Amino acid sequence: MSMEGGSGLGLLTDYRPGMTVEMGSFGKVKIAEHALTGRKVAFKILNRRKIRAMDMEEKVRGEIQKILRLFMHPHIIRLYEVIETSTDIYLVMEYVKSGSLLFDYIVKKGRLPEEEARRFFQQIVSGVEYCHQNMVVLRDL
């Protein structure tokens, strides 16, 4: 995991970008595959021009630093590396299919037994508590 300076273009060749799965105010999220390992990752691409136009550069840097501090928890998506180019910032993150594992699981299995629901709830609370202890507020779970 690293904050890369310079062009970052060399590191981008380590990945084969795929389809865009989400669009946001600063950029987009794409699925990508690591060229050597074949591991799927989520590429969050933040457009520097848009960030500057909204005067959010320091806030975005602060958020990236917070994410870097949180990577050690088993119930939080991992940030593998940060690649910076002159035009974009790429957050290379753990890929979670569909973005909602619990929802997909419930749709597939139906009503959960109480013990299983309790286990999921404890995992969610554990992750949220860890974030709050590190002064991070979550928008989505």
C-alpha cells in the first residue's frame, strides 16, 4: 500500500480496466483485473480537475489518509494502493461483487436464523465501531 508520486502511469499498466460500475461527483468506479495475478479490484478514479474546481483537495487527501489507517480491520474493504497521475487519483481497492454482500446473501437464502443474523450484525457493528474510533464517519455500509 503506497501513496505514489510522479506520473503513476507505470503502475496503471499493472491493471486491465473493465466496466464502469458507478459514477460520482468526483469521478467513477471501475472493475479492473491485476495483470499478473488476475485478482479483481475496484478502481475508484478521482478526477483532479473536479476536485480542484470544488476546492476539495485537502479534504480528499485527508479522506485518503483515513482510509489508509483503516485497512487492518477484517470487516472493512481494503485499500491496496493509491496511484497518482497528473489528471487523476486511483484508489485500488478490494473488489466486493455487487457491493452488497449481505443483501445478496439474504435474497439467496431468505430469512436468516437469529444466530446467523446476530453474527452479521456483530460484524457490521464491529466495522462501524472501528471507523468511529478512528474518526471516520461512513456514508454507506
